[in-house]
Amino acid sequence: MFIGRRSELEILERAYASRDSGFIPIYGRRRVGKSELILHFLEGKRGLYFLGKTAPPALQLRELLQEAAQALEEPLLASYSAPGWKETLQSVVERWKGEGKLVLVLDEFQWMCSASPELPSVIQELWDRRWKRTGKLLLILCGSVVGFMERTVLGRSSPLFGRTTAQIHLRPFGYREAAEFLPSWSRMNQALAYFLVGGAPLYLRALDPRASVETNIEERLLTEYSPLFREPEFLLREELREVENYYAVLLAIAAGQRTVRAIAQRAAIPERSLPYYIEQLISLGYVARRQPLTGTRPARTDVRYEIGDALLRFWFRFVFPNVSSLQQMGPKRTLRERIGPELEAYAGTCFERLCREALPRLYEREGVNAAFQIGEYWNKEIQIDIVGLRDDGWTDLGECKWASVRSYTKVLGELRAKIGRFPNRRGATLGPRLFLRRGPKAPLPDEQRSLVRCHTLDDLYA
């Protein structure tokens, strides 16, 4: 069953129905479902889908012509001996005589360009001189290396710059869409699944909806031959060189080191060399840069780093450091003795991220029309989990509690104390919010309800 991607499909359908030819790059990190989106869009349409690979150009051209011969029902294309990409692509498009547009998809475009660096210039020439004016082509270039696509297809120095009619940067699903992959699970378990593997469709489909969360951790993440056990290792080795240094950086961040100096010390990498590795990981979507949000420019020393990908975050926090234990004790015992005792605290930090992700939807439901920024705040004394900085003179400050709350009066008191220390330099109205896994068993007194907006996990998924 295909899930989500409604806005992306609308973009593609509009381009297909348009009288003009379309040129749409689709890019995003691996496993986010780019190919699945394209193949779903192609259902019921005449199109040519070609998957690039690390192979010599002659082999790729021959395979493309064979695919075209079958897709377009033009058997002579299979025997055509084309000297290069220009002649091959031109022949394929010119053989299309059907109604409507031909959809031509070149997937894993970076591998084609690696073997044939001239390909972007070839496509630019064909687009400018032939395809753009015909109204008969929808060209889709798809790539998994975000930096490459932004430079080679979308960048100012690219021959293709300024020629696209739309572009789609496909990202992992958010927490609400991710829950649709596990509809039979409770909200708490859907959130836990999101904490474990994030919003990549492939990872969500790897979970067994008939089993418990604990069984899924044991069988899908900790078992050596399970679908996700070696996935982070595969991703890093495919995308990066000097993998050992990247492992060291990710291990340090997963262990709680967040500043450049602390990460460099833990990873045993010279501090002056560390920014290179961090920037590479950021460009791949695996690491995120965080700064305290106050409405003023933060100091460079305030920057923190976190693992932005959920599967990598879990893997480097719990799997990779416990490989020896998994070999000696097995997944079940390792989960019970080494990982299980820390999972509640780990879920608490993940819940903070989910709540920050949820705040824009709460604003929409509340009718907030002002522009806003969402983040967090910290200094040496306090940590405020959520900051919603709005242009209407209002700032929301929130506390997130995944664990059970025994005293709401105490929690509200702690939140008000933190709010009193927030540097409200623009003089905004400060609105406290409380985010809870479960609501209080008894309704809060009226005087407390009037002081704070309270949101439960069910509210966030509503």
C-alpha cells in the first residue's frame, strides 16, 4: 500500500497534465522512497524508467535502449548502436508517438554522471533545442546524493541551472505519516517506532506490526542477520571515505558529546579537522546543527550537534557499542541487561524532538497566522525543551515529559522558573506549554489550566 506523498504527487500530475514539457529533479537521502514515489506516479502512464549504476557508459546506453524498446513498443531501439548519450536520448524521445507526454526517468543520476560527466551538458542541449518546445516530455532526474544533485543539477554552475520547471526534495516522513505504516499500534508504540527508525519508508516497513516494540528491537535491530542490523554501516560505507573517523564522530555524539571540542576529544580527532567530517554528515542529513533560539544571533560557541537520523541515532547509541555483548549474550539478554534500562531516558530525548516537530501543527489548529521559528534554549543553568518564537510578539516555552508525572504542580513550578530565566530581549509575551505522554488522571485545577497549555501524545497525533 502506498502511503502519503500527496503534495509531491500533485506536483508530478500537474506537470504531466500541462501543455508544456516538464523537467523535475527529485532528490533526497537514501531510503526516503524516491523510486517508490516515481513508480507509483508512473502507474497507468507510458513511461521509461531507467536505473543508473556504476557501469561503463556503453553498458548503460545499451540497457537504456533495451528498456526503451520494451516500454515504447519499438523493438528496433534494442538494436540501435548509439555513439553516446545525446544520440541515445534523442532517439528514445523521438520514437515516442503516443498521446500525451512521455515520462522519462533517469534514476540514480549521480552514477550515470560519474561514468559520463558530460551528461548534464547533453541534457541541457537537448532540453534547450528540442524537448522544451514540444510539450511532449516530462523529464525526471532522480538522485540520492543530495550534495551532488544540488551542485550538478540545481547549482548556479550547472549547465541545467534555471531550466527545471519544478523540483522535489523528498524527505523522510514526519511522525504522523510514519504512524500510518503501523495502524494497529497504540500511539505510544507508534511514537516509539518513530524514535527507533524515523520516517524512512523502508525502515518502517521492516518492522513487524504483529510483534511488540521490544520484539522488534530484538529481531529487527539487534539480530545480526536482521534487515536493519547493518543498514547504518551500509549507508556510511556507500557514501563516505575514511569511515572509521565518521564512526568515531557519530559514536561521540550518540554518547552525549555535543560541542566541537567535546566531540573531537571523544573521537580522538584533531579539533581543526573535525568540521570537515561534521559538514559531510550534515550534508547527508545524518547530523544536525543546533543553536539556542532567542531571536538574536547566538555565539559560535553555543553550537551543538546531534544525530539527525533516528536509525543512526539508535544504532550508534545502543547497537554498535554493544556488538561484543550481542555476540556473547545474544539479542534478548543484551536488550534486557544493557539496553533496556536506558530506553526510557532515550525515549524522553526523542519525545522532545517529536514535540518540536508537532508545534507547527498545533499552531495551525490554534489559528496562529504569524511566521515562527521553532527550536530550544539552553545555557549553563537551564534547558528549555521547546521554544516557539513567533512574529506576533509571542514566544512559547515548553517542557516535555515522557516519563509519568507525579506532581503537575511541581512540573509547572519548574517550567515557570525556567521561563523567568529565558532571555526575552524582544519583550514578547511568554506562553508556557506542557507536553506529556499521558494526561493527568484527574483534571487540572482551573487555576493551573489557565496558566499553561497542556498537550498529550494523543493530542499531537490528532
